[in-house]
Amino acid sequence: MRGRIKLILLTGMPGSGKEEFVKICAKRGIRVLRMGDFVRAEAAGKGLPTTDAEIGGFAHRMREENGYDYWAKRTAEALDDRLTLIDGLRGEDESNLFRERAKGGLIVVAVKASPRVRFQRLRSRGRDDAPKSFEEFEERDRRESRWGLADIIAGADFAIDNESTVEAFQKRAEAVLDEIIGRGKE
């Protein structure tokens, strides 16, 4: 991990609290690219409904038809020389593509929370893609795990537990960013 950090890849299961980490990065002036924005934009262009089943199914089909790094390639088209947080890393193929683009200047951060906590968070958002039942939530987890998400989380450079308050998570996230940015100056 020597050299200037160019990319911070953010991963975690749905509802783990990645958005809070994104907000902290944005406040620090770190450019943010969300892989999900590329998925939603392409799905909208095809007139697909915004439900989790439709968007998730579309994302999965595109990965199966075009390679599991399909969304990483779409996101990578927007990269430049700025320090960038990429939100939504889902698998090893995506990680490998970004690792090649960053030429070693890459850190993976995972945000973790229990299924019970994540389910409640997703339900409280009030978005169209919120799970209607715990069974639907579990199916989403299974789908994302098939893409390699669990392995990416397990192999992350930093893991931040997010089981308690927003304030506690923010403190842990700030400390991780301080360390990452410090490494980037080596």
C-alpha cells in the first residue's frame, strides 16, 4: 500500500451504513462516485421500475452478460487523478479492475452491521427499493453475496462496525480516513 492513495473502495451489505461514510468523505472534499448511480441511470434509460427486484435483477443480468466487472468499467470511465471514493464495490472482478487502474494506490473499506440492524435501516429509509419482508431482505443479501460481496468485505483493508449510534460510527470513520490519508502521504 505504498504510494499515493488514488482510490478508496467502499463496500458493505445493504443497510450497513455506507452512506454515512460517503457523507464524511464528501465533507472532506473527496470525490465520490457511486456504482449504483451508474446502474440506476442505465436502468432508467431502459424504462425499468425503481424497485429493488428490478434494479438488482438488471444489475445482475448485466454482470452475467458482460462480466462481473461491468459496473466497475462503467464507473472507471469517470475516474481522473483526484482522490476518489467509489461506493458500491461488490466483487473481486470489480476490485481487480480498480486495483489495476489505481496502480497500487487503493484501499478497501468495509462497513459492517448485523442483518437485524440492516433490515431495520432499509425499512426506515422509505425508498422504493426497501424490502417488504425479511425474506425479501435475505434474498437481496443472497444475490449480492453471489457477486462476491462477502469475500470483499472479509478481505477489506479496514472494517468499521456500525451497530450503535451515528456519532460513534462517524468517529470510527473519521479515524479510518485519517489513517488512509496519512498512508497516502508516505
